[in-house]
Amino acid sequence: MRKAAASVDEYLAGVPDGPREALEKLRATIRSVVPTATEGISYQIPMFKLNGKPLVSFAAFKGHCSFFVQSPGLMQEHAAELASYSTAKGTIHFSPSKPLPAALVRKLVRARIRENEWAKSRVVKAKEGPDEH
């Protein structure tokens, strides 16, 4: 059994060339949208967090790579754009030889940022209590 990676760089170093190149491109695209996000390993795969909250992740598997949007709602919202990909509840599967378009990745990452900000504002409002009139 392979030792779990302690960092994203270590994870990528253990991925074969083709998938690694696709994931490095995906990583750079994510980073271009949200340079302040922190990278780490969660559930043994690379994850980006923003303000301490999970944003997106990615991984290589035998036969495909995955981009974890982590939002079934966003997957449904962008279903037409994702129709040519194999998808799961909050995940897009793609071939290393046909990486996800950078424009699509940027759009999904921005949507996740907005979704996280919306969720955070709901928590803050709930803690403040109902508006008094």
C-alpha cells in the first residue's frame, strides 16, 4: 500500500505523467482564480480551502481524473456545460488526454466561492437572530 501524501506536491509526485500534467494544469487554473486559498490533503486527495472551508479538490484514479466541485447544486446548475463529461453527485470525471477547459474550471470555482460566501452569510445572520422591526 502506498504511503498517504503529506502535501499536494507529494501527491502529484506519485501520479503518472499524463494525469499529473492534467492535474497540475487544473491546480494552476484553480490557483489563478483564488490565489489566497490554502492547499492541503483531505481524504488522501488534494483540496483547496478558502477561509477554512472546503472549496474544491482533485485526484487521479486508474483510467480518469476527477475534479470535485463538492456541490450537487452547482453540478445541476451547470448540467448543460457538463453534459459531455461523466459526472457524479459533486464530481466531474475527465480523461488526462482531454483536460477540463480552464474557462469551465474558473466558472465553477467562482461559483463555489459564491456558494461558500452565501452559506457563511446565512450562518452569520442565524447567529445574529431575526431582524427586529
